[in-house]
Amino acid sequence: MIPNLIGAMCAITWHIFDNQPELYGLVTLQGIFTFLGNSTLAIATIAIYKRTESYE
């Protein structure tokens, strides 16, 4: 999950400084979807972890 977050932050930062001002809305949208995707991944990971049975 962390490599996805780091890659997304690099891409968003690059887009902010290299794109035309008209595309800032798309950069914001990309950031929102990245956050949503990573949050969903974290929630799924927690749900899977809680459902696993311990054999200790």
C-alpha cells in the first residue's frame, strides 16, 4: 500500500508543477481517487485480517 501512495504522490506533485492551469481539476480528481482507492485497500486489509482465525 505504501508504494502505491508514494507513486501517487510523485505523480500528483509532477502534475501540479508541469501541467497547464486548466488541468488542475483533473489533478485534484486524481488525488481524490487515489485517496479513495488507498482507503478502500486499507479497509479491505483490516476486514480480511479480522476474519482470519488464529490457531494459537
